[in-house]
Amino acid sequence: MTYDETIKYLYDSAPMFQRAGASAYKEGMENTFLIDKHLNYPHTQYKTIHVGGTNGKGSTCHLLASVLQEAGYRTGLYTSPHLLDFRERIKVNGRMIDKDYIVGFIAENKDFFASVQPSFFELTTGMAFAYFAEQAVDVSVIEVGLGGKLDCTNVITPVLSVITNISFDHTSLLGNTLATIAGEKAGIIKPGVPAVIGEAEGEVREVFESARQKVGSERFLFAEDVPKTNARIVSPLQGFAQEKNTATVLCALDILKDIFNIPPQAVVRGFANVIANTGLAGRWQVVQEHPRIVLDAGHNAGGMAYNVRQLQSENYDVLHIVFGMVNDKDISAVLRILPVDAKYYFTQANLPRALDARLLAEQAGRFGLKGEVFPSVAGAFSEAKGRAGKNDFIFVGGSAFVVAEILSEINN
């Protein structure tokens, strides 16, 4: 098969949560263990860092990987979803996985996968772990796909587990209370493995305190308990959410310095060069000034709350919001916190999970949000740009897939 044929095989033969939603989710670890054994346990050939949580996982993973790269370590990075290119999910020192490796990996293991019938994420995780072994990385930063306890990445035994925060997302799969969701996320905490918790209050903190006692971790840090100390940290990642992510990463690095040689200058450079080192995109990403245009892939109430807070701190004449969501999110929880004084351009990404823009506009109207409906993301974005004055602000968000289509438009 060619590369394009191989990618089509991946999308067509294995259920993909990114496109299909909950129907692509496979509960349990049976397939993971079978794939892991078939590939000869590749993740045991290098150190791993496991990062879970509701929001901020991607930024945290990229920052940790960037710092480790600056410290001289050959670093693997596995994250999801991708925005433009499947290969964004699997990187070594910021370079995307080779196309030839993907083709060869599928060709070599296709018959086995046909017998196991893995999900897209199960298959992709096995590919990532095998690629990192083939590339002889020193360490890999692994982002949890969904939840924690039953996520297929949880086959690893990391040198550090990180949980960024807990918020409502994927409630149909993870539970309807923060404590229940926290319990699922806490499943990546393992006996004898240090852990860092970015944000945890009330019942959520109690869940993690219980996990601490159960696993007997020698080092278990809550980032909010650690005083802020490093004033030299400057990062191109913008937005209030990055304040929390920075605190979490610095806490994690405090533990990792006992395992890796990470000089202070590597920390400073890692933060400063995170985009150049890893290719991170879609996190309060400023793509134009006059009018100011910002893209953010935050897609749940927790992530959107940070975006709204950031928008309130900006100076502009008129706020334009190009907005679309997928149909399996808590739409009302997001809509009720959005600013009512903005002009909305309701739209939908080109995938089956996208919420129909007309239905989105109808629901938004119940919360006082007013705007027009556009059948395509490109059309909505073009209209917003055409109407915006040079002192206006255009925000694009609600879904990583909406952001991805705008990035594609910009790149083209």
C-alpha cells in the first residue's frame, strides 16, 4: 500500500473516536495487552512520562518534551488528536513519524490487527510505542487518550504520572460527577511512581489523596501547594490556562530532575522554544493582528472558561466569534458561559460528530447569543474577517476540528 492508502486503511478499518465519537471507544485493556505482547513490549525499552487530566494535557506534554529535548535527551511525544496531519500524533524530537515507517508497520502487522480488531487509538498507540523503540529514544511523553484507568496508554509503567486537572468531559463514558471522573483519571497513578496533580479542590482532592495512600507514592505533589519560584520562565504559549500548565510542568520537572540531568537553562529554553521544538498549535494561537485573530481548541466548559476570562482581558471594538462544537459534548455548559455581547458565526466542522450549525444557533439563542449560521467553517471565517474592523477581535473555537479547518485554510 502507498502512504495514502495506509492512512485510509487506518481510518476505515479501525473505529476512530475523533470522527465517530463514543461508538469508537473500546472499554477494557484486552486488546492493548494483546497488541503489546505482539510488539514485544516496546515501551519497556525507554523511560516514559504519563500525562492525563481533562484540560491542558497537550500543552503540558509539549512543554515537558521541549525541556527534555533542550536537556539533550532524544524525546518521543505521543498526543492526540491531530489537527492537520495524522503524523502530528507521534514525534521524536519534534519531527513527525516517517511515512515509510507507518506503511511498513501496517503492512507487517495487518493480519494480526485483522484478528484483534483494535480501535484506531489502540492501533495508533501500539504504533507509537514501537516507533519510539525503533528510534531508540531516551524518554517518551505519553498523553492519555480518554480517562486513565482503562485507557490503552495505561499499559506503561512511567517514571512520573501527571494529572493536570479534572473537569466535566466525556461524562457518558467517565461519569457524571467530578469525583467519579477523578477516580478514572487517578487510574494512571501507580505504586512507587511519583505523581503531580495540577489542580484539585474539594472532593477531587480527596480522591487523589486516597490514591496517594493506596499506591504509597514517595513523592506526590499538588502543584497549587508549591510556591511559584521561577520568574524567568517565558513561553510563546499564551492565555490564562498556561499559568496553571506552567505551575504543573515546573512541579513535574522538580521530580524529573532526580531522574534526568535537566539544567536550569534547559528549562528556560524548553519553555521559550516549545512551539519550535514540538510544533504545538491551536492553544490560544494568535495568527493575525489588526484585526487580532486567535484560535483555541478548548472544547469543554473548563477549557472555555479560561478562554472567556482571556477574552475579557483583551481590548477591542467588536468581538467576533466563529464557533462550532461536536454533538457529544455538554453544549449548554459551554454556551451559558460565552459572552453575550459578541457577534457569532455558528458553523460546523466537516465530520460526522459535528453538531449541526442550525441546532447550535438555536441552543445558543436560549442563552442570549446571537449570530448567523454558516454551513462551512471556511465560509464563517471568511465572513468574520470581511466584517471585522482593524481594532476588532476574532476568536475561533469550540472544537479542535473547527480550529483544524481554519489552520488548513491559513496554510493554504
